[in-house]
Amino acid sequence: MITLTRLNGTHFVVNAELIRTIEERPDTTIVLVNGETFIVRERMEEVVARAIEYGRMVRVFRP
């Protein structure tokens, strides 16, 4: 899960594995695989970086 900020300043979390697309037009718009759309304050690059970090965190090998 990654924490993001709506345009009105409220924070929410989204499952990064459900993100289908991220676009800047000019606000960052996230579309999930179920079609739900969010517009957030974070730049596209920041959302991508958080999603990548989340993926690394959940896939860490722990013997």
C-alpha cells in the first residue's frame, strides 16, 4: 500500500499492485484495474517511485 494525497489535502492509501495507469494531465491521475480513478497532488514520478519501493519491500527474500 502507498499513501497519496487528494487535491483537497486528505491522505489515503491505495494498493500499488492495482494501478493500471498514471498520467499527468496536468494533475496526476491514477486509474486502477477496476476503473476507479484518483487525482492526487503527487507528481507522476513520485507515485511511480513509491509503487516501485512498495514492490521491493513486499518481495524481499527472508529466509
